Amino acid sequence: MKKRAGLLALSVIMGSSLVVSACSSNNNNESSSSNAASSPAATSTSAASPAATETMDPLGKYDPPIDVSTVRILSNTVKFINGETIDDNVWIKEYEKVLGIKLKNEWAVTGDEPGGQGEQKMNVTIASGSLPDIVPLNATQLKQLADAGKLADLTDIYEKYASPMTKDILTSSGTTALESATFDGKLLAIPSVSSIYNGVPLLWVRTDWLKKLNLEAPKTMDDVFSIMDAFVNRDPDGNNKKDTYGIALNKDLYGFFAGLEGFFNSYHAYPRNVGTGNWVEDGNGNLAFGSIQPEVKVALGKLQELYKKGYIDREFGVKDWAKEKELIVAGKIGLFYGQMSAPIIMNDIKTNDPNAEWQAFPLASVDGQPAKPEVSGIALGNPQYLAVTKNAKNPEALIKMINLFFEVNYGTSYTLDQVKQLATGEDGIERWMYSIYTAEPEKNLNTHRLVKEVVEGKKDASVITNEQRGAYESVMLKLNGEEMKPIDWALDRVFAPENSSFSVIDQYVNNNMLQPNAFAAISTDTMLKRDATLQKLELETFTKIIMGDSLDKFDKFVENWKKLGGDDMTKEANEWYKAR
């Protein structure tokens, strides 16, 4: 059975995904594909001339080929087999075959998380002044290079070369992301647009353990704590050892996997979201920083209690999300907070224990008021932007490679088998991550909704696109009781009509229950200068409190946060809020 093209949707950078608004993409496919090659191998005849004179074919081929340099920051979920590398893979070959672009990586590192190896390496490269044609940047680095006048103005190039499909997808979540890359009216980078829905924090529980211990699904926080207690003290894995934990927690406290955003939201607290500062309305028409609000202190007190009871791994302070995942895959933890892509991250658990079952649940509330999941204001992936340096000979090459990415995944000129070679094949390797640009616009939720309508008989299966087919076929394997590989299990857990990531997220969306970051703009000057320091202060303080430091240290943290730049950040955030 053919399957898996839809895996592209589930980047972990994710926090990760895709399955863009199928309807809007399809509407544009006709115009896009009419410009695109009739087949992936077909070529157009554009000459290798300056952008101003070249044919404005979104997928026009340079003849002879051109050289374009870049650097690569990879997620640690990127995998290679069969001799492929980041320098020699199906996407590098596709760029040259279809576009006539010979993409050269001057360096590549693994570690795309905030503050990770990629960010550090890029800082060194910026400091050296030796920049390639295309640079992956976070918001701070983008502002730095924009202020220094090092970046090419992409305003006209984007308008001329971006395919209708590219423009549609990049604005499918609104224009805020493109506006965040615009300085003094000039578009200086292409944002890695994502979906705020992909970042909804969910409560993940191992349901085979619930069943084994005769526990009900969690509806309140008291239920959640009872489940944690049972998972610690009632030997859910049946090995006669007290070697399981109640909740997974990573050293960064926040994040797409084993983070605490969902836990805090259950206390109506809205601190950072995957490390990014989160702002809330204070009820008086002003913005306030989420991490310094009193509800956070209450939630930290409860976390301290959980740590004392042994519900939390005592070594969490030195373990990143990948290490926590290892504990989950090894069957040592049966509950955590994470985003929709969690089953993709931990699908190896089905290899270790075919009977293991996980399910996403809505956030429980500590009181009678519904818990609202926090989501970002601007939804961007990592790296957040791709920019072109000022001296690059062919700045439009970036736009063409982005056009190709969208054409492969959402267009009509590629067959399903060709898509699988460039997206995710039968071997489960997510080759779409080799692309210089990946995006996660509003697609996953639409895929869930479409799959649900087909399963319920409201639509015919012929409406399923190549990119959506992987998710659909995995869901059907489960419904038909057929043999499933770990990745099929994971896709079913994400897209199934019921009891899946998006069945929960769809409820939140339909009931308007999400809590977006109230500051939906690029960082202010003080945020760029001071937030890294304040984030470190927050992480250290919160971690020590969880591990037993006085809860009153939270009050001192708030005082220091304000003195060390927080008050200035608040002033700037409110100036933006009132001027918008």
C-alpha cells in the first residue's frame, strides 16, 4: 500500500508539520503548475542572467547552472541513509536538475533549538563577516544584519518570482510573519511560516497503563495527579520495580516535547512558549509578561511538591527533550505535556513495546474555569528566517527553491512516487528536511478535518491529495485492523478522526479556546538586548524552585526581571500594542 507522503507535515522543528490549507493550495495549483515544468525533470529555457532580465518563471531553470552558497542548521531529528549527506542528497540533486542551481553548503551543524549549536555557529559566522549567499537567521540575527545593511532587498524579487502557491502559503496564517521580516518597507528575509495550531500544548497519557491500573481518563488536575501517583507507585510496567516516573520534564522547562506550557496553562498561567516570551492582557488594556504573573508562582509550588514526591525525574535538570524521550520510549514515563507531533517523535516505542498506547487529551483545569492552551502570536519554525546577503549574484534563487519545495509537496506536477522520494519514503526517512526551506502553514488541521470527513462518508477518498495520503492511509490501516508500522501508528495518533492530536486541537479551534501571545510582532530593541539574560534568569530560578528552593524566590525573580530590562520591555510592548 502506498503511503507516507504526508509525513512532511510533521516536522519536529517542529514542534512540528504541514498539510497546508489544502483548499487554498489546490486553488493555486493550476496557475502554479502551468508555470512549473510539466514534469519534475522538464526544464525551461531561462538564461543564467541577472534577475532583472530573466524570465519570471517561478521554476525557470538557469542554463548554464549557477552556484549558490549557504550554511545549514539541522534538527537533530534529520537522518541520512544509503550514503546521502546534507551535501549530497535528493534535494541537492533536484535543485540542479529542475532549477539549474548548484547549492553548496559552506558548513552544516546539528542543533536548531534556541541557543543551540546552529545559533552559536551562525553568530560566529556573522562576526567573521564571511557570509554565504543565503543565511538562516533567528530574529535577533536578522535585526543585526538588517541594521548593518548586509541583506538584499527581496521586496520586488518576491513579487516577481514567488509562485502564486508560495504567496498563498506564506500568508495562509496572515501577513504578520512577512511583516516581521520587513524593515523600513523592505522585505529582507523569507519567514519560515508555521501554524499556531501545531504548537497547541496537549496532555499526553499512556492509555494502556490507564487501562491496566483501572484509571479513568483525566478530566481535572486532581485526576492528573492521581494518574502520576499510580504511574510512580503501582508498577505500571509490571517489572516489580519502582522505576517509573509520573511526568516527563526537560531541562529547558518549555518546549514542544516534555515541556511545561500545558501544565502552567492548567493553572491559568501563561509563561514562555517554547522559550519565547509570552505576553497577556492584564485586564486594564495593557500587556504584561506572562512569566512574572502570580499564577506562575502557584503552579511552581505544585511542581515543587511533585518533585518532592518523586513524580519528576531527579535528573531532569540535565536532560534535554531527546533524553526524556528515551525514558518514554523505554517505558519509564506515562504522562507528559507536548505538541501534536509527539507520536512522531516517540514512535520507536511501538518497536520496543507493541502494546504501548498513547493518546492526547485536552488540558485539565485546576478549578472550574476551562484551561486555555497558550499559542504563539507569530508562528515560525527554526531557523526563523532565510535571508540573502547583499552581494549575492542571484537573490531570486532562494525564492525559486522555495517555489520548488511547495510544488513538490502541494503541486500537481509531481507524482506520488516522486513526492515520496523527496518527502518521506517507505523507509521512513524524512528527506523533505534536506530542503533548504521547509514550512508548516495551516495544513495539518485541514488534513485531519478532510480525513475525518472521508472516514465518515461525507466526502469521497478521491479528494485526498498526494501530500495527505500518508496520513489517510495510516488512519485507514488502524480502522481496518491491519498491520501498522510504528510510523503508521504515529500518523494515526496525530490525524485520526477521534482521540488524536488534531481531534483535540479542532475542539479548541472550534470553541475559540486558544490563548495567543498578545505581542504578535518582531522583538523590540530591549527584547533583543536583554531577553536572553532574562530567560536564563527565569530558567535558573524556576528550576531551583522545582527542586526545592524557597517558593518566595519567585518574588525576587520578578523584582530582578523588572530591573534588568523587563520594565523597558513592557513599556515597548505596550507602545506597540496601543499603536497597532
